[in-house]
Amino acid sequence: MLSDLKKDLKKLADPQKAKFYPRFFKTGPGQYSEGDKFIGVTVPNIRAVVKKFQLLSIADLKTLLKSPIHEERLCSLLILVDQFGNGDKKDKDKIYNFYLSSTKYINNWDLVDLSADKIVGEYLQDKPRDILLKLAKSKDLWERRMAVVATFSFIKKEDASWTIKIAKILLNDKHDLIQKAVGWMLREVGKRVERKILVDFLDEYANQMPRTTLRYAIEHFPENERQKNLRVKAKP
């Protein structure tokens, strides 16, 4: 079945996108995804393949997740997301543990963003969440992004506490992909939980946070409020 999945992905490969994606995902020397390889398959087409291979074993998914081809790794993660959502407690335990043991292969922002909240966040809904503190303090860029994106699952249940906690840890992170993720989650707190929580956070921390984080956090503010925040509070 694994070979069939790879054949299906190759059939959907677009040579033009295969040229574009490496630039879009920053795969050049010294860039955040240096060396990542693309064959040019869109996410909707990957999802179509995922539907056909829902029953792949963890062993096969582990092999797929170690692939040098980006789309194959994403396919593995999307199947894991579906299996987690449909699984029983034993399945969820296995997938969660496998996910956290495989973070070295979940190594681009789209791979994190399409899976972290749906596996890590959902698993931790009724469990201790200290693992997020460990991930947030990791030297690995993608583990830090996982930590904050995983809290999206809590935000959807109107719980902003862990987003705020992780945002404080990552407040001065130098990488723009962390700054964007923190700003994104703060914005979602303001939209989905309570605007006052976001406003209070900005009142205390906006003058400490990178401009990128602030811009993302206040995207949904009225223009006059956005300009006021950017003018008065944000550092370069």
C-alpha cells in the first residue's frame, strides 16, 4: 500500500509547483528548510490521496514520515491526524507518542500547523500539559512552533491560559516563524475566547514583543487601533 500511495502522489505532481515550492518554503543553503525536497503536489490533492490510505499501519507511516520528500511527510501526518480523530484511547496514546518521538521529521511550518493542534493539543485536553513548556524551550525551531500551535486546540474550547503561558516564553524569540505563530495564536485568543484577554496581554507586553508578533496579533483590530498599537508599543 505504501508504494501505491507514493505512485498516486507522483501522478499528481506538478513540475511548475515543484520549482516554486522550494523557494516558497525556503529550502536554500542556510534557510530554515535547507535541503527539503518537493515534487509539486498541492494540499487538496494530498488530502485526496490521504482518503484512500486511511488504514496504513504506524510502521508504514513511520517510513513515510522519514521520507526526504515533503509531500510524503505531509501525507503521513494527515493520515495520523485522521487516525487520531477516529481512534480509541489506545490508538491516541500510540499516535501521540509516535508524533512526539518523530519531531525531527515534522520540520516545516505547514507540517506543524496541519497537525500539532489536532494531535498534541487534542491529546492534552484532559491531561497535564507540561510537555508544551519543554517544547517551547527547545532549541529546535519546529518544536517551539509546535508548542504554541498546539494551544490552538485549547483556544477552540475557549481556554486561553496555555496560549498566554507559551506566548510569554516565546515573546522574544528571534525567529520570524515563531513570531508569526505567537501572533497568530494571540489573534485567535482575541477572536475566539475574549478580546479583553488579548488587550490586557498587549497592554503589558506589546512594547517588549517583536513587531511581527504584534502585527499578527492585531490584524483583526479596527485600523485606528492597529495604528495606535504599532505607533506607540512595538519595537523594531
